[in-house]
Amino acid sequence: MRFIGAFLVFALHATQFPYIRGSTGDFLGDVFANSGYYGVTFFFLLSGFVLTWVARPGDRATSIWRRRVVKVFPNHLVTLGLTAVLMLIASDVFTLKATLANVFLVQSWFSDVGTSRTMNTVSWSLSCELFFYLSFPALLWLVNRVPFRRLWVLAGGVAALTWVAPLVGQYLINGPALGVPPYGSLSYEQIWFVYLFPPVRALEFVLGMVIARLVMAGAWPRLGLVPAGLIAVGGYVVTLQLPYLFGLGGGSVVWLVPLVAAGALADTRGDASPFRHRALVWLGERSFAFYMVHAVVLMYCYRWIAVHYEMSPVAGAGLVLAIFVFCLALSHALFTWVEMPLVRRFSRPRAKNTVRAAPESVLVSVKGDD
């Protein structure tokens, strides 16, 4: 499922840069207008779900943090270095504040666009994830203390708060209007609060944790993958009809919860699932690396190639396909030579830890929860 989420983000960015022009490009832009936002919401939900699903009894906070840092930072630093090289070639401007914020993954805490959305722009979501990971041991302790009979109430409350956030952004956050489509009268500060501010986005992560507890307790309804998938697709269509802030933020998580739960149940019961197909598993393993490389490749290919040519829609689509394949090749290299060697080396419990080591299959399953 992770690669489908990553592809939705790729599709949004590929249509934001007008590789495919004319009415075809406009149509695709409308279809994928919210796809990246939907994909990121899926990542945040899945991250909370998976970390709770595989949590080891007695695991120390420092062990959890070590595994997550090893998962996130190598890919982040390599792609950040690649971005910096491309920026130097293009004579783009660096600022000390933005550079340091990006290096240490704290950029999403800043409400100015010159810090929060700079360099490898997609890494803002890692800034949120890092906050989730640091908070996870305390959050898991709290969620585990909630009596079983109140888990549904907690899930409903957290889901409701994801819809409160855009209301707060709409009516309580101020700032100068951007004045350009699709933002209109919205300010960057409003968008930042709903979409980038880590405590707000943590609601999706916490909801994933609560849903994992419900599924593990056997309290989740037996909803198959097909109806859950239809709910997810229908929910995306709904987001396209909503005001911008409501389609942007985590409120769409309610449509994705059934799919994540149904996927986990299908795996535990051994039911047929297309997501266990070897090709999708292979792509899913590389989804984090793909996510980290795609935006910078799309941006500089557009600036250095596409912008200089009048391409037909077919030629533009061919270029996007070529970029997609190139990003897959880069992600495979990053996964093979950077991500997995370090995950294997540092994610296993240390010898002095008395907790039994998880099997390799579990380590592999959790490594891409971003």
C-alpha cells in the first residue's frame, strides 16, 4: 500500500509542474489535485498503526528512537545532499536558517515558507514523523492505558479533531492572503497550521495507534479489502469537493482507516490480497526512497528540460514516465546501498537487551512505515 501512497504524491507533483499541457494537463491536474495530500495522510495513519502493531513488550524508548533515526536520517541526508548539489548548479539561494532546519528536520515547526518548504521540500513530512517518533513511547503508554470499552470513543474523538483543525485554520489563524489559485484568500500561515504543523498532523498518527489496538483486540468489523478500497476511493472524490483547507489536512484520514485495518486483517487471516503481490511488495520496500527523490527530480527536470520545449501531451506524458522510471532506479539504489544496510546493522536489538529479537520478516515489514 505504501507505494500507492507514494505514487499519489508523485502524481500531484507531476501535475503541478505542467509537463502535460493543454486540456489533458488541466484534466489530470483536477483529478490529482488532492492526491498528494491524501497520500501523506495515509503515511501518517499507517505509521501510527504499524509502530503500534509491532511494538515489543519491554522495548525501551531509546531502542525505538534508534531504529527510527536509522530508518529516516540516512535517506534524508543523502537526498538533502543531492538537492544541495543541484541548487548550487542552478545558483539557487541558501539561507542558514532553512539549511539547518532541513538538516535537523525541524522545518515544519516554522510558519514561513522560506524555511518550511525549502531544499528537498517533501522532507517537511519527515519533520512531522520525527516528532511522532519522539512522542511514540509516551503516546503508546497513554493509548495502552485506555480501557478497551473506551477505544471507540477515543478513535471518534481523535477523528473529530482532524476536522476541527481546518476550522481553526480557517477562522482563528491570520496572515496575508496569497491571492493565487487554489489558495485565494487563504494565507500561508493557515495552510501551514493545517498541513505542516506537527502537533496537528499527529492526530492522524494517534488515530492509527488507536485503530491498531482495536484491530489487535478483535474489535474491528470484518470489512473486506474491496469495500474498504471503495471507501478510500470515494473518500478521495469527496475531498475534491471540499473547501481547500478541508481537502488539504488530516480530515480525509477517516476514509483511509478502513483500508489499513482491512489490509492488516487480510494478512493475519491469510485472505487473498493484491498488496502481497511480489511486485507491489518490491515497490513498497522502495517507497520511502522513491518519495524522497521524486520531487527534486521532477523540479529540476522541469526547470532544465521541459520548460524549454513546446511538448504535445503525449510527449509530456512520455517525459513524466521516463522521470518515474528514473526515480524508481534512484530509489532502488538508495534502498539497496544506503537504507537497508544501515537498517540491518542498527535496527536489531543489542546483545545486552533481554527482549527476544524480532524475526527478519517483522523488521522488513516495519522498515517502510514512513
